[in-house]
Amino acid sequence: MHPFALLFLAALLAATAVKVWLSLRHMQHVRAHRDQVPDAFAADIPAASHRTAADYTVAKGRVDLAEIPVDAALVLLLTFGGGLGWIDAALRPLLGDGLLHGVGLIGAVVVLTSAISLPASIYRTFVVEQRFGFNKMTPAMFAGDLLRSTLLGTALGLPLLAAVLWLMGAMGELWWLYVWAVWVGFNLLVLAVYPTFIAPLFNKFSPLQDEALEARVRTLLERCGFQAQGLFVMDGSKRSSHGNAYFTGLGRSKRIVFFDTLLARLTPEEIEAVLAHELGHFKLRHVAKRIAWTFAASLVFLALLAWLAAEPWFYAALGVDRPSTAMALLLFFTVLPSFTFLLSPLFAWYSRRHEFEADHYAARHARASDLVHALVKLYKDNASTLTPDPVHSMFYDSHPPAAIRIARLQSAAG
């Protein structure tokens, strides 16, 4: 077996083993603390709600745990099992050897992997979310969302994929620079048009009607020196009872969006504090920094792909005997997650750092106590566990654990 094949197999097995270990210890830790509400939350969250959150976390964890070996088996089947080579050979008589074949090959693999992940998505929605009272979707709505997302992905993804494959074959050794430029432009375009053209395909967005709340929000925006195209309410309740608020768009297309479920649960003061936190992300340039890091990482990965795509051993080591630009893309993005998984704590730490900074910003432009009250309500209503396993949290959680986050905000309030 080729040394790279051994290296990849070791990385895949190590990543899979660590994922299983993290999932098991997280569920065990949550179950062990199921009957005791942490002291910091005892006055606000009933024991019954805390137990429900623990059960909800464990139920989701079981689905995640079941998916881990399935994902690993699929990777092995596509590579060492010859799956990619078989799909390639099956499509070649139908699509030839040109650009159409490359697009069809990658499209077929995307359809296959999406179909394999679909049962878990259905189970999460109609069993786990339904059991805990969060799901509002009907099977018809689920199917409609799936159809719309598939058509949208096809309309956006196929032209981009065709452009990438053409550049890989036509632009010589520096094709990866041209692909990177196209990739950056495509992502910026999607970010710009998402609020007005893409998001409305899935949800209804209405202008905020509460005049008193709008005045409070406008005052906060002026105080923070922030401009937005509009304040909108999204009908999130038609799919789920979870609540949230977010910013979307770039430049003048920026919008502030409130879930209708959030407005129904929080007081105006608490909504203002939540919005101040989200404003913090923009004013502290967290969004711009994450986009910049993403683009920088994509440049490095494309340079690495360009090197590997020219090496015959890269294909042979992974069970492919007919190199092509499309196969290089598939192999690279199939094996990459196994090598990058152990970097997850670094990415999660960077995200949690931004959340702390945004909380600090909110505490300076609204009342920290209001943000504390809002977060406690959201933890309770969304059945978020208050006792995550620390190691699991270190790998996966983009937000700080509840107890640590609340303690910092209470200190700021004091």
C-alpha cells in the first residue's frame, strides 16, 4: 500500500475514533448532570426544563453518533472501495471525456452523498425535533424545502463547477489562482444577493411592525453608528419553535432579521441587548475577519490541490486509475476533512473568542443584565444543555458554554 494511502487511512480512523469518543463522553457527561441544575441557573430554569434539555441533547447526540461510522464507511467505499472509479467508468460512455463528464461525475457523487444523509435529516426533523416540540414542518413543507434547495444548488453550483473545471484544464500551472478569484467573487456575490433573492425563497420577511421596538432599535443603531437597509421579521415559527436574530448581507444590503419566535419571548430590553451583541460582531469586524480567513485558507488549499492533482500517486493511492481534474477535486475534498479535523478546537476557540468580544460590546451599549436574561430564556426555550462536556465543547462549540458566558456577563453587569 502506498505511504499516502496509509497516512490517509490512519487520519480517517483517528478522526473517526475521536469523533465517536467525543460523542460518547458528551452524552455521558450530560446524563450525569441531568438532575442537577447548575447553581447559576437554579433560580431561572426549572429542574424539569433542565432534564428536558439533557434528554434533547442526548437524543441529538445519538443521531450524530450513528452518522459517524456511516460517513467513514462512505469515504472508504468511494476511495479504497473503488466507488469513485466505478462512477467515473459508468458515466464515461454516456458523457464522454470532456467538461460535461467532469460536471456529471461530481454531480453524481453529490447526489449520492446527499441521499445517504437524507434519512438522518428526516429522523432529526420528524422524530427528535417532533418529540421535543420544536418541529413545525409538515412532510410536504420538508419536501418543498428540499426541492427548492436542490434547484437553487443546481442553478448556482453547476455554472460555478463548470467554470472551475474549465479553468483547471485551460489556465496552466497557475489555474488555482484563477479558480480562487472566481471562488471569492462567487461567494461575495451570494452574500450580497442572499437577503433579497435567496432567503425569501424559503421564508417570508415582513417589516418590523412594533413601532416602540423599532424606535428602540433605531436608537441603538444610531448609538453604535450602524446602518441597515431594514428591520425584518422572519416567519421562523412555520418550521420550528427555536428563536434567533441575525444580520445578513454586505454593504448597503445589510438587513437585521428577527425570528418571530424571538420577538414573542423576549422583552424589548432583552431584544435590544441581543441585537447589541449581533452589532458587536459587525462593529468589531468579526464577519470580515472570518471571510478573510476563509478566503486565505481556500487559497492555501487550492495551491495544495494543484500540487496533488499533478501527482499520479495521489490518484493511485486512493483507488483511482484514471486521473482527471474532476477526480482530483473529488479526491481532495473527500480526504481533506480527515486531515483537518484535529484543527477543530482552534477554529472553535476563535469563534468563541468573538462571542466573548461581542458580549463585551453588548454590555457597553446595552445592559448586560438584559442580555443575561435573554440568554437564559433562549437556553431554556431552545432546550440548550447547560452542562456540555468540556472536551466536546472545545472541539465543536462555536459559542462559549452557558455557565462561563453568563458568569462573564454578570461580572460586566456588576
